[in-house]
Amino acid sequence: MESLRLRKFKIVAGTHYGTPKEVWGFRTKSRRGNPVNLARKFLDANQDLLGLKDLEYFPRPRVIESLGARHIIFQQRLENLPILRAYVTVHMARNGSAYLVKNRAVPRDLAHPSAEFRITSPIARRRGLASVTKRPGSARVTASERIWFPLQSRLRPSYRVNVRRRKPREDWIIFVDGETGRILRKYDNLASVTGFASVFDPNPVIALGGSNQLIRNSRLLPPPPTAYAKVTLHNLKTTGRLDGWRVTTKPTPRRVRRTDRRFHFTSDDPAFEEVMVYFHIDRSIRYLESLGFRGPRAIFQEPMPVNANGTEEDNSWYSPHERNLTFGLGGVDDAEDAEIILHELGHAIQDAICPGFGQSAEAAAMGEGFGDYFAASFFAAGKPPRYRTSVGTWDAIESGDYDPPCLRRVDEQMTYEVFDHNATADEHANGQIWSATLWDIWTALGRDIADVLVLESHFQLDGFTTFARGARAIIDADRNLYRGRHVAQLQTIFHRRGIGPVE
């Protein structure tokens, strides 16, 4: 036990409870054994450092396996019921070496319910069932359990109710307030079918090999038929809408519906943007799954809600609060350019792995940089060399800032020394330092390794992270996945970009 006690480490201080929310900068010796038992022994040895006095308070840990590590999550409980999003996580390489601890536990003397359970489980089950259907016999409750639901910094007594419906086939998870009976949250998982569509892949400029057929006398022209690609839409629900396992366009106003599941439109039809976001987000998430982030390691546990035509502004965004994407219609419609779609999906990926990502200047810049990198990496193989490092070539076709015209590039010769720390600084401009750094990794190691390292690194970041911590996380990912095979190359890249110190 003494050998597991940390002597040399670094701390990220917590802001609420006086306990560290993160301990890093260490790597224990490799050990054989059950990872849960190893994690418990590690926490026992360091409970004074972490402010944990009673590990019985964290029973039945959950183990999430990423590609190169195991992440052992000790769920906090109150009165023998789980508290959502209250946990201690030990991040451990597959050789049993711990290298990071995150602590989101509520101290025992501060964890108090805001109310008592007043409704019974049968009442909660009926409320949950009624929120799905009014037709008796069309659905049934399959399970229910008591939990504590965090709501506006309070712990609400709640029931998690599972409801299964036959026609249409649905599988609902519903959270019912245990005091009032109101519905706090609900979502469903559904069956799927295949559809067919016309899209830009990724956009008309790339499809046509340039902009000659798209702009004349400073005026945009409608993309010709050769700019479109015929594609398959996977995992659609049976409603004729663009709802699926991985993405739903439910927030989009005046949604398109095709009972024959044939979604062929041109770009002057508002339905085209809806088809674009479904196809490209679904395909991108399936790509994440192909890298190994699937099943218990899946980055997204629910379909991503998207408003394809959400604002008249020339702007798009991901909302962490609503956990959805919104695309704008100003200038070239943002959802007509799949590189813009994937940039915004990048923010959703980061928030899904690390909730609240981007709350500091450097973290916000990393968010913008990762979004550009993800879009550039995903489409690089299908782009002419001249456009390979350009992002948003259709959305910013009239831009004079770059040659060829685009929104941004991922190969700028920028270092951390030019990072603008002013409060009014543009995170997109600062983000080009990070995207260029990630692109250096892509160039040095190839897409398959670079994408996995960058994605894996996010599991140990937080909302207030820095470039240096992001670099360290990428090196940790390489040590966990590839036994440090690329550490020297990575350190050279980070040093060249002025990011550090990196251990």
C-alpha cells in the first residue's frame, strides 16, 4: 500500500469542496490484477490527498475501456442510491499503471437531498408510461429504480423508468421527480431502416475540383447535378422522418417526411440541409465507432439532435446545455458544407467525452482547433492536394483571406507564442495554433493513429484545460495505446509549436 502512495504529482484544485478535482503528473508502476481491485488499492493509499475517507461510499464501480486504457468509475451514492454525475475515476493503462485521477464526489457532509420521496414506484411508473402514450396496452414499463437527480445544484429524489412500446417500436428512458411526479427528462431508442438521398460530399467545390462552375462575376451559381452524390442513409426510424440511432433532426422546423425513405433534393430546397446533417453526422459517428469507440466505449449514448435551419444568421453552434447542434442560413447555408457540419460535431464530441469543455481561453481555442482538424482529417483522402488543408471551401467560397478561398486552414505556421490571451481574443484565430499542431501529428503519424490519439486524449481533459495539458494527454494516450512508440515524435512537434512543458 505504501508503494502506491503518490510522492510526486500535480494537482488541479477544486472550486467547490476544497478537494483536488484532478491529480496528474504521475505514473505508478505496472501491476497485475483485477483493475477494480488495483483502483481501490490506489484510492485507499491516497485517500488523504483526494479527501476520500470512506470508500464504502463508492460501491459497485463501473469500468469503461478505451483503446489503450481502463477508466474505473466509482459512482457516489446517497442513502444507498446513486447520485448522477458524482464520481471518482481512476485512469489506468492496460498494464495496471495509474496515471490520472478525477474527483467529482460530493463530500458526505454536503450531500443532502432537497426533498423526500413522496410518490411510490407504481405512481412513477404510471407517470412515465403516460408521458409516452395515452393508449392502454400499447406500451409497458420494463424497469424502474430510485436515484438522486442533480437539478440546479440540488439533489432531487427521482425514479428512472424504462418503457417499451410496440407500435411504433420505441424504448424509452424517463426520469420522474420522486416528490412531484413531473417528468425531468426522457429519451428513446428505436428500430431502424435504410433510406436513400442526394448530398454534397463534402461540398460542391471539392466535388467539382474547384470553384469555376460555382461562381461567375462575383455571383454564386446553383451547383450542377455533377456536384451531388447519391448515398445511403443508415439506421433510420420507421416514421419517414430523419430520425436514427445516432442523429435526429427533430429540432428542425417544418421537417421533411418521406414514407418511401427517398430523400432526393437540390440545395435550394430547405430539406436538403436536413438530409446533409443526417448523412454526415451519422457517417462520422459510425467512423468513431470503427476506431473502437463503440458499445460501452461509445462517445455518444443518445442520438444527436440537430436543427438544420435554425437561424438566419451566418453562424452555427453546438449547445452544451441542450446538447444539440444548430446551423445557420446566412451566406452559403452552413449545412450545405459538410466540413462545417463536422467542425460543429467536433464540439459535441468534446462535450460528450468531457462535459463542459471549452470554459477557458485555451480550452475554447482547442475546441475550435479540434473541430477544424476533425473536418480536415475526415475528408482529406477525397480532396485534391490543393484543398487538403482547407476547411469550409464552399461556405467561404467568396473569402479573399486564403488561397484557395476557405474559412480556415489547418497548416498555418503559428506557435503558442502568438496566442492572444486578451479577453476579447478570437478563439478561432487562437485555435489555428492547435489545429496546426494536430495536423502536424496527422502528417507525421497518419490519420489512423493521429485520430485515435487525439480522441483518446480527451478522456483525461476537463473544461478548463490548456494546450500543455492537451499535449500531455496525447502523449499519455500514445503510452497507453502504442507503448510510447511515438512519444519522441510528439514531443518534437509540441516543442516546435512552443507548447509545454510536456512530460
